[in-house]
Amino acid sequence: MKFRDKTVIVTGSSRGIGRTIAGMFMEEGARVVINGRNPEQLRNTQVEFQSMGYQPLAIPGDVTDPGFCRKLVEQTVAHFDRLDYLINNAGLPVRGFFEELTPEFFKKVIDVNLMSAVYCTMAALPFIKQTRGSVVFISSLSGGIRGIPNSAPYSVGKMGLTALAQTLQSELRHSGVHFGLVRVGFVKAYPGKKVLKYDNSLMEVHRRGHETEEDVGRAVMRLIRRRKFKITQTLLGKALSFFQWIAPGFVNWALYKTLNHKMYR
């Protein structure tokens, strides 16, 4: 088991994709740190894992705070004596057309979807260099390949992750650290999943999705095992990537025609 006794931090792992990724690493024998902003919710997730026989370390806090990111890494290394993998999963999906947004809203979303990964990676990198481990960024088809209507700040943040991963891959080519990017498609929504609307209200998501959280978890583990740079999930994602390359004008027209599609709801 490649991940036995490896130490992994998964940000935003009290529920959803992050929780699933954390669980899959523990199944493979890894020592996992789970994280989330809501202490009660994170504690409930920790108890659920403990009932399954796992012992994750739960560290609640906001990864948009650079000081907390340093604390997250320091507590991890103090507890487990090493850090092998950082999974930058924390994210904030939103709905709202650009002209509906405020500067404050835009910044809030960028902080969660991009700057949290910057801060956590800065804090973790010295320790991951020691173990020659991996830093993984959970991106999306929305922004990872092409900006998507009704989600401008989310798309900007996810596209920023691509630039960040590419830059680190170049600058630290001979460091022994592996940097990877998983571009996730429309994932089946877990019960009660909500997204943030432009007016700061929450909207429940109702969609079947094109992949599951387990599909994403398997992609993350495959990325690390093979030390690949990029995995694009789902046939839709691969098609979008292909057509964005050969016919970007067509993609732009197609997205315009989908402005009111249910995939944005």
C-alpha cells in the first residue's frame, strides 16, 4: 500500500469531496489530517471516521488565513513527525453573473478557491521537500479549462490554480516535489449541498452529475502514484478541453447558449 504511514492534509474535508478523499487515504493506511471551518461539523466527521476504525487528526480553522495555514502544518508535523501530501481541496462554489457581483463577494470567493491553496502550499512546502512528496490542487472544468458563465470568481480561482501548479512545477523541477492538478467535472451533489449566490444567500444544488466523489478520490490517488501533472475528469471534460484547443469560438458560442441551463442551478 503506497500510502501506508504517509501523512496527508486534506483541506475542506469535513464533507463532500474532501471527506471522501480523506477516507480513501485512510483505507490505504495513510495518517490523515482533516480540516474545515465549522468545528462541530468537523468533529462529527472525525467521530464518523473513528466509528469505522480510523483515527484522523481534526484541525478546525479557516485556510484563507495564512496564520492558520502555518498552524495547520505545524500541528500536523508535531503530531505525525512528517508531511508527505497536501491536498488543496477547500473551495466555494457560487452562482451569479458578473454584473450582479460586488468586489467584496468576488474577493471572498477568490480567497477560498485560490489564496487558501497559496497559503497552505507556502506553509507545507518546506516539509514536503523533505519527504519528496506531493502537492495536489483540486481544480474544475469551470475555470480549469475555460471560464464558465454564472461563476466568474469561481472560474478565476480555479484557473489561477492551474497557473500556480505550472509555476511551481517549473520553479521546483529538481526539488523532488510532485505537483498535480485534478480538473473535476460536475460531481453528483451530496444531500443538502448548497452553493453561495451573488446576494450571499445559499441555494441547494439539485443535479445528478457526471461523476462521483469516489471518482475524484481515485483520480487524486492515481495522480500521486504516477506523479502525473494533470488529470481531466469525465468525457465532458475531455471534450471541452479538446474543443477549447481547436475551436474556442465554438465553445464560447455553446456556453452562451447554455446560460439558463440547469447545470448552473
